[in-house]
Amino acid sequence: AGTYAGNEGMTICRKCGTGLYQSAIGQSSCNECGAGSATGIAHGSSMCASCDAGTYSGAASVNCTACGLGTYSGTGAPSCSTCENGTYAAALATVSCSECASGKYSLSRTGQA
């Protein structure tokens, strides 16, 4: 697993490339991890894992990336969502936005309340 033999007569199996995986043995190609998941290692992966809440990834990713200030995500997200007016996310890798306290309002994408 994590390897393939793409041509007939090969003498070795090759490791799957960046963002690719192969979970079965005896295969001639590797599969691409979908958006919202990542291999976790650069080469030779046998699986993709869903990104944790607060992170995201595009297709064929090695690692998931933390959502920025003012954004959030759930598990397996292909992108982060922007906090709506009246809510904020003041930290990286936020899983949900917090409501502004009485007497305060949110500033656009600054992560402040």
C-alpha cells in the first residue's frame, strides 16, 4: 500500500506522489485525495484523512491548513467560511464564530469584537 507499478516490466514499485495515496496492493496508479482531506506525508501514503475542524485543504494536499482570523470550518472542509456580521473568530483554526457581546460589533475580518 502507498505504492504502484505504472508500467509493465517494472522491477520496483514507486511511492505515490504528493497528495496521492493507494490503499490497496498490486495497483497500477495512485488516487488523489479530495478537497477537505490530506495524506499527512509527502510520498507513499496509503490513505487520506479528513481535515480537523478549524482547518481546510484543496485537492491533492499533504497537510491541512488552519483557518485564518475571522474564518472557521467544520471537519473535512475544502475551504474556510467567513464569520457573519455580528460574529467573530479571534484565533486561528476556529471551529465556530462567537457572537459579539452587548455594546460591541464585529469589524470585517479582523478577528476583533
